[in-house]
Amino acid sequence: MSATELLILFIISLIANLLSALAGGGAGLLQLPALLFLGLPFPTALATHKIASVALGVGASIRHWQSEKLDVRFSLFILAAGLPGVWLGTQVILDVPEHWAKLALGILTIGIGVYSLFKPNLGQKNETRTHSFRELSIGCSVLFIIGVLNGSLTSGTGLFVTLWLIRWFGFDFTRAVAYTLILVGLFWNGVGALFLAQQTTVAWTWLPPLLLGSLVGGYAGAHWALLKGNKLVKRSFELITIAVGSHLVISSFMH
């Protein structure tokens, strides 16, 4: 790649991951189409994007760990619920009709953004809740399903985790985004990238600017979210979900 193309990749990655770190997901909205536009085939672009997105989790993790520690037991719960789904998603991606998968995910993503818009107090306060075994089982099942989507599709699944942590477990937006960026961005995406890399080629020479942009953007976005608080994070979440959902719906009709 030319120096100009590498610079373009870095800038796109920086912007995409800064917004993603603010909203709790959605980096693929800009990053994946850019890789496709620059000539990578879809499987290679997807695997390359997944690997680069792990750096988002690293950058965000550094900033969030500086401000507060995550609950280790609950973190392990999220990983145990989601990682098997991520693995399953990477195994079925080639068998899923891309048109219908993108259309369905796009509609759902727009739906959660609109839902947040009409719930002005959603995620503005952190609520301490105790959950029964049945409620934890439902929470685990939904995280598993989101994990399947994370392993098989390209954009927006972190946004689903963010909203689920708020709606079901009582987190505020800032705390939910912190869990999403660290556990989904770092671990779910890491596992997904590992298994996808075993099934297709990776554009390794494209990764340095993508990784750097993801790392810096992840840290900067997390810092901004902690600085400005839940209101900005909620607005960013709504903007990104509707944008990601619209992009998925439109792209589903372009193939």
C-alpha cells in the first residue's frame, strides 16, 4: 500500500474506534467498508477488521482500568456466556445468507437506538440489582446469542451487549460501555479474530495503521466518555446504533 492509503486507513480507524469507544460498539461502520473499498475481499476484510478491533479493547481497557475496576465474577460471567457463542458464530458465517443476516441485524440495531431515544432516563444511573437463577439464565442466554452474532457478523454487536447490560443488569451507560469495550472488544473479538484467521487470509500489511488507530481511538473515546458522563455516552450510543443499523440495511440490498 502507498503511504497515502496507510494514512487514510489510520484516520478512518482512529475516527471509527473513537466513536465506538464512546458508544460501546460500531467500529465496523466505517472500518470494514473502507477495507472493502480499498480492495480486500469480504472474508479477508472481516478477519482483518476483527484483529484490528482487538486494539480498541486494549486502548479502552487501559483507560477504564485507570478509573475503576470491573467486577471479576461478573466479567467471567459475560465471558463464559458469550465466548461459546462467538466460536459458534465463526463456524456458521459462511453458511448464513449475507443479505438476510445484514437486513435482520440492521433492523434490530435501528430498533435499539430508537428504543433508547424514547427512554430519556435509560442508563443514567447505576442500579444495584439482585438476580434469581432464572434471571441470570435469561441474561446468559441472550449474551450467548449476541456472541453468535459477534462471531458471524461485522458491525454493531457490542451495541447489543451495552444495551443488554443496561436494561437487564441495571448498569448505567458509562459502566456498561466499559464492560463492553474490555470484554467484547478485547476477548470476544480476540476469539473471533483467532478462529476467522484460521479460515481465511488476513491482510497483515494493512494491520499496523489499523491497530494504531484502534488503540489511540479506543483510549481517547474511553477518556472522553469518562470525562463527559452518561448523557454524552447515551447520545453517542443512539447516533451510532441508528447509523450502523441504516448502513447494514442499505448494504443488504447492494449485493
